[in-house]
Amino acid sequence: MSGYVLRRLEPHFAEILSRYEAGEPFEAIAADHACAGSTVRRLLLGHGVILRPEKWRLKARV
């Protein structure tokens, strides 16, 4: 992982992970940390977190 924003989010990783696991979307978490949803996604992926399926993928399987 590199980048200023990722380093800034690192101390908040436990809180971000907890919120993501509770079902909050990337954008809601990102809004509280003044970054983009994709940055939150990159932080979680960088820590090896398995992401839940996106809604459009779920609809495509039905």
C-alpha cells in the first residue's frame, strides 16, 4: 500500500473494518474519513479482507 490517504486511514483500520462488516457501503465510510469509496476498498483489500459481493453481481446471478 502506498499513498498519503491510505497511510492516514491506517490508524482507523479496525473501525473501518468493523463498519464494513456491519454492512455499511464504502461511500458512507469514506465520507466520514474525507476520502473516496475506492480508497476504503483499497485499504481493505490491502489487508486481505474478503469483500462482500456487489449488488449488481447478485442481481446478475438471479
